Amino acid sequence: MGTATIRPQLQIRPAREDDAASLCEIFNEAVQDHMETFDAAPRQVDDQRLWITAAEQDPKHPILVADVKNWVAGWTTLVSYDPRIALDDIGEVYVYVRRSFRGYGVGRQLLGAIQETAGKLGYRKLVGRILAENRDALLLVRAAGWRDVGRQVAHARLRDGLHDVMILECLLTSTAAPPT
């Protein structure tokens, strides 16, 4: 696999239907580790398969996987932030990394790949919501050029109570108003 200084060789590729069980397993690890902000219940493989099918039919909302020798180490997805026309070029990003691959740069490579993909798809901004106590995720996105927008106090209800959520954003293109 590698060490913290030797990164695994990853192939970032679109998710396939046969990845559903792996993606579900990785997602459920995040839920068990209390790293997932809003989905506190484990996901079923059939539900994950539906997500993959939807992404295959809607290229503006891809699911990418980090593949290490035919083993899924992590995944990321780009979902709609808001369907209104004034906000439809903003996407929300989720990144999940298998426990055994955390700390090896998988999340960084996935985040970079989804940022690049989003830029090619015409997004101008990405947003993310991260539990305030999830320091590793906050370090990851900040290192990738994301900035803090704010903190929502007692926002996410998880099994052990209410948790603060950080809102972050990444500008992909200039947000200057178009010339008049």
C-alpha cells in the first residue's frame, strides 16, 4: 500500500455499477466513524447502485473512484447545490476514503480530480459542509484551496447530539460580474 511519504498509485475513474458494494462499504465506514455530516444511517448496496446509475445518466453529477490495483480506496461525487438557474453552476462535493487508505493522499487526489472535473463541466464554485471536529477533512480542503465561509452552530443532529458544521467553498473561475 505505501507509507505516509510514499503515495499509492491511484487511477481516478468514473464509478461503475460493479463498484456499488465498495462505495457503500466506504460510505458506511464514514458513518460508523462519525465523519459523515448528515447521513447518520448506513447505506444499502442497492441505493448506492441507483446513485451510480444516476451519475452515468447525468454527466454533470459524476461519481469518481480512486482505484488501486482494482480495489476502490475512496470515492467522490459532485451533486447539485441548488437547481435554481442563478445557482446551477455551483456544486456540492463529498469525498469518502476507506479507513485503511486514510492519510495516504487518496482524499487529496480525489478532491483534485473532482475540482478539475467540475471546472471542465462549467461549474464556477464548489461548496462543502464538514463537521467542525473533523480536522483531517478541514485540513484536506483548506490545503486544496478551499476557504472557510462560516460555521453553523448545533447544526447536524447525529447519534450523540448536535454538532457544529463548517461551510467551505472553492472558487473555480473568477466570480467578477460580467462586463456591462
